[in-house]
Amino acid sequence: MSARLTPAGKGDARVRVAEPMGWRERLADVARFAVRPTYVAQPMAWGRDAALALVTVLALGIVISPLVAGLTAAFDAQAGFLPDSDFAPQSDRRRIINFLIFAPVFEELLFRSWLKGQVAALRFAAYGFAAMGLLLAGIILGADDSALVGLGAVGLVFAGLVHWGLVSHRDTMVPVWFVRHFRWAVWGSTLLFGLIHLGNFTVLTHPLGLLVVLPQTIGGLLLAYTRTRLGLRAAIAHHAAFNAVWLIVDYALA
């Protein structure tokens, strides 16, 4: 065995397996994860305890997101630094597909699927980072054909998925360096997840305008917790359920 690889995180005292806990313990665990994300070798098996954990983390996000957005908007009312929303009009059908299917699946694959740390998944992450770089470049440079940029990013992710599928049964080892520096992987992917949502707004005119994506950044951190403790499918479900709540509220207030 290579000195730099370990089977699914074995051999490191800091590695543990996700465990059932009550909702108070779960919230405390989320707080600890936010301060210093820790690697787990195996998410919880799906069942009642996992469902309770998912509901707890989802509810936390539903409470925190509007609270942070409201506080930021209140501050902006005095300073005027936040950019305006730049959502293109969409049909109800397209909006539902984008928010409840495309975004949860694509974004979880792109930003968090590889947090298990297996070599095959980390190779996929390289494709994902290239896709993110392309999307961010399009946002920063104000690409005229945003659809073409998006298609290129999706193509890179698809190529990465194909490569992952071909070698996932073989390259299952987890690099020791990934476990040791796991917190940076979580924080980095979370920050990128927040920044990519700048594409939903007009061009920034003030550095503090970055705070406009603070709710998405916090949401990304909660999704990273769900992905590592409950698994990728739970993270996709978490993402879709949060977006569903947002859509219901938006339609109700329209």
C-alpha cells in the first residue's frame, strides 16, 4: 500500500464514521463542522435516524438563509452595495426543472460528490474545477453567449463522470493528504459554490457586494455536511427540498 493512500480513511485517528444522534446533538455537530470540517470514512446508512438528521439540517438552512439575507438587505438599505438580481424570465416548467432537478443534481456532483476523497472521485473533481473555472470566467468577463459557456461546463462534468465511472471500481483509495486537509476541500468548494451564484446578479460595484451570495455560501456548507454525513443522494434531496421551499414561498408572494 502506498504511504500516501489509505483505504477509505483507515489508519487515521481523526477519521470516524457518521453516527446517529438527537437533533440537539446534530445542530452542535453542524456547528463543529462549520468551524472545522472533519472527514468521515462512511456516511450513515439510510433509515429513520438519517431521515431525522436530514430534516434537522434542512430546517436549519431554511431558518438561516432568509435571516442572513434579511440582515444583509437591512445593512444594504443604508450602504447600497448589493447588486440587483439578474434572473432571466423563465417559464414555470423550466424554472421547476432547473431548481428541482438540474441544479440539485449538477451542483452536488460538481461541488460535493468528490468529498468522499477516493482517487477516482478526486479525478472527477479536476474536471469539475475546470468547469467552475469556465463558468466563473464567463461571469467575470461577461461572456455574450452564456448558454455556450454553460454547455461547455456541462460537457466537462459529463466527461468527468464517464471517466469516474470507468475507474471508480478500481481507484477507491483515499489519499492521506485529503483526510489531513479535508477542511480546506470543504471550505474551498463551499466558497466556489457561493461565488458561482454571482451569475444571478448584476455586475458588482463594491467589494461588499459579495455578501449577496452569503446565504448560498452558508447553504453550501450545510450541503457539504449532509453529503459527508448522509451521502450524495441525501445532499441532492436536501438541495432539491430547499429549492422547493424557496419556489413555494416565491410563488406565494408573487
